[in-house]
Amino acid sequence: MTELLLQTCVNAVYASSFMALIAVGLMLIFGVMGVVNFAHGELFMLGAYCVVFVYADRDFPFFLAVMIGLVFVGVLGILMERALFRPVRDNPLAGLIASIGLLLMLQAAVAMGFGVRMEHINPPNQATFHPFGLEGVVVALQRLYVIIGAGVVLASLWVFLRRTRFGWALRACAQDPEAAALQGISINQTARLAMFIAAAMAGLAGALAAPLVRTYPYMGHSVIVTAFIVTIVGGLGSLGGAVTAAVLYGFVHTFVTTFSDGVIADIVGLLLMLLVLVARPTGLLGVRDRD
Amino acid sequence: MVSAWGSRGAFVGLFAGLIVLPHLLSFSQKEVAVFLVINVLVVVSYRLLTLTGEWSLAHVVITGVGAYASTLLAKRLGVPVPVAMPLGAAVAALTAYVLSFPLFRMKAFYFLIGSFAAGEVIRLCWKRFREPFGGPKGIKLIPSVPDIDIGIVDVAFFDPVNYYYLCLVVVTASVVVLRRLEQSRIGLTFHAIHWQDKLAESVGVDTRRYRTLAFVIASFFGGLAGALLAHYLGTVNPNQFDVESMVYVLVWVIVGGTATIYGPILGVVALTVVNEIVLRELGVDQARPLIYGAILIASILFLPDGLESLGPKMKRAFVRARERSDRGGTRG
């Protein structure tokens, strides 16, 4: 029983780290641009398909494929900012609708290019190990990649936001775009930067997790639903809240899946979010209400 | 007076066209016409909800509540279908009333996401609980609307043309009711809440009660649309009411525009015609979401007030062009 609990904990850590990568990106976009990016799950999906295209179909090294996924999706993020979100910046609903349009287009484009069937991707490294010498607990190395990748990226993002001038500019824009512009910070440039970081994080998550999850053109749907839950529970605009909520959700969802079933776990997750919204309509760590 | 007669004439013409229409279509197009009329009710009821300024992502699930409720009443409890349909709509309205307690604590994005979550919970319950909702495969063999057979009049609703007329009657009546409602004091209050909710509150309007009212009424008519759909198709399943269907409703409403009741109708009709005539004839089934997405993005970037704003815009441009040519003429 202890071993099952420990195994579930390990799985939960994997689920939360991968969710944190996506939710923090979603939050970053909302913080700087005030747009809820519905196409974020599709950015994740494109990251996974970069691995399909480069690694599974053409036998290039896995980590090269991950890097390509990261850069490709990041650049796509910059294009999204320029073409979709910048023209409608003063109207958050329009940004949301535009991202829904993009979601439909990306799904259809990938479905036409790769087919709607699930892709089979062999993990580059099939090795597993038993942490702390526990026989009953198995960790696949591939999952460890995701956990380490998420940890490194989130830590460097934190340092970037706290210690560099670009990071300060980004946080200033998130707090008050007008005041930031008065200080000589370019809002367009900052938005582009935020969009690149957020999209690249989603692409990285998709690329690293591609051999572990079901990779098909509509895989973004379940991811975006979860990411919404996490961002809302954490409170819109709070990156620390997003990470906390990702861990909370990861553990709750994994435990309910293990001891009941997946659909019940989804329902519990959604109810958890509704509960948080009812008790604290701006999320656990959300402080301000952005109108 | 002349213009009133003119618009009345236009309406009479429109209805004559709508009555003749199904006889000019092929069988599959007749079915599409049935779905189109039902979808008109979905978008018009959705617009009532957006009047107060809140955009819900649960509306399609609410139509599903109407469909499931009416189905279960008719199939399990043996309620006659014409009674089960409004009862299903009432269940949808009741569901909305219950949901309004948690949801209207939130505003703007929180409401959007909260309504999405609430809708998904309901949908996942249909999927998970085989008893009584039938699980992922849903419910089949739903009783259809009983045939009318009184002497000379014999109307079988299995025929899409007759079902089309039934839907047309129900939907037209609903649209008239919704339009009247919008022009009434209640409707004006909805508008006031949308544009100036603090000001409305300061003169004693209970904004939350009016938001709830809009949500409940919109859900009643949405549920009615769902019931109409269920008894025509003869089957309901959770995937009919997923977020993709909600996206299509959003596309129709956004492309049409929400300023007047005609905007969403224009949107759903225009896009259905494009979908059925242009895309189906071209045989680009797989690329359809691609084109829909492009239309959505283009309309949000270039026509943010929807198709309905096209008429006045062109009129203005025309007037301006004429003024310019007039000025040019006097100068010359």
C-alpha cells in the first residue's frame, strides 16, 4: 500500500510538472496581454508533432527534435502576437475569439498533414529505475526528463523575471501597461517576448511528453481544460499561484484516477475549480480583478 | 407609414419563401434546413444571454440538458412527446437557475471559464453514468413527435418537410417572444446592465437577479431547441454537445453580430449556406474547420461588429461617396 501511494506520488509529480509548464505560459499571456489563449493546447500539440516529424518519422536525435519543437512553437507564438492579439489588444473577448479561430485552423492543418490517427512514438530511452532502492516504485526515465525539464525552465523563468531588466519590464507590463509605457518600456516588444516564452514552454511540454501521452491532432482539448482549471484555481495573474495549483491539481487528479477512474477524476477537478471560484472568485492567490 | 408597409411586405415575402423553401431542396438539404431552423433558436437564445454582457460557454450543454430531459421523460416515464419537449426546456431553465448561484459570483473571464467548467461537469456526468444517461453512446430510439391524423389532415413528422414546418412554427414563436422581451422594460434593463452595471445598481436594479433571469430564459429556449433536435434525430449522446459545438455557436453569433436579434440569425444562415453549398460541393470536408477558423479570425479582425453591420456601413460609405461627388460637382 505504501508503495502504491509512493508510486502515485511520483506519477503526480510528473503530471504537475508538465501541467505547470503549460499553465504558467497561459498565465504569462493573460498577465501581459489580457488575452485568454484558447489555442494554448494546440501549441502543446504542435510541440508533440515536431517530435513526430523530426524524431519518429526521420530518426533525428530526440533532443534535437525537442529543441526544434521549442523554437518552432515559440516563433509561432510571436507570429500569433503580431497577427492576432496586437490588432485587438483593447478588446479581450476579440483576442479570445481569434485564438479559438486559430485553434480550429491548427487542428485541421495537423489533421490534414498527419492524419487523425494516434501517432506511435517510441520513447528514446526505455530505461526505468527504482528511486531510493524501493522495489515497488518504478520511474521511467522519459518521465524524469519532463520533471527535470519543467523544473529547470520554471526556475530559470523565475530568475529571469526577478533578476533581469527584461523580466522587470515584463512584470511592469503585467501590472500596469500604461505606466510601463510611460517609463519607456515597449509594450509590443514585451508582449512579443512573453508570447515567445509562453509558446515555447507549451511546445517544450508537448515535445517532451509526446512519447508518454496519446499524440493526435485533438490532444490539446484535455490539456487546455486542465490548464484553465489550474490557472483559475491559482488565480489569474499569479505565476506562483499557477505552480501551486498545478501541483495541487496534479496530486488530486492522479490520486482520484488511481483509486477511482479518469472521468471521475476530471469531474472532481472541475468541481474543485468551481468550489474555489465560489469561495474565492479571484482564485487562491489571485489579488487583482482585471477589468 | 410607407416604410412600415414595406417592411411588413418584406416579412410576408420572407415567410412565403420559408414555406416554399423545403420543396425546392434535396432530401439531405431538407434535413439541413431542419437543423438550421433549430440552430436559429440556439443562437437567438444565446444572444439573450449575452445581452447582459456575460458570455457563457455552457449554452450548448444547456441545450443538451433540454434534449436529455425531454428524451428521458418521453422514453422512461412515457410522457407524450409534445408535453415532454416544453418540460425538457423547463428542466434546462431549472438547471440554469441552480447553476446561476455559483456562476454569478463571477464576472467576465471567471464567468466564461466557470460556465465552461460547469458545462463540462454536466457533460462528463452523461458520459460516466450509464444509468440513466446511456454513457458515451447516449440514448437511442427516442420516441418521435406523434403524427397528426384527423380525417383529411395527415401529417407524419418523420418527413423532414413536416418537421421543418413544426420547427419553423416553434422557432418563429420563440423568436417573437424573445424580441418582445428585449423591447420590454426587462430587456432594456438587460442592456443597461451590460453598458452601465454600476449605474444600474445605483438606481436600484438588482443586477444579479436580472443576469439570472436572462440566463434562465435563454436556457429555457436553448433547452427547447435541444428537445426539438433530440426528437428529430432519435438519438442523443454527450459528444453532440461538446465544446466544439459551442465554438460553432460562438462563430455564428460573432460572425453575425450581436447588436440586434437579426445578427445571429444572419450569421447562422450565412455560414450554414456557405458550409452546405460551397464547402460540401467542393468536397473539402477535412479542411472545413480550417476555413471556419479563417472566417472567424477574418471577421473578428476586419468586421468586429458582424455581418449585420455591413448594411449600415455600406450605406454610410455610399452616402459619403455621393456627398463627395456632389461637392466635386458644385466646385466644377
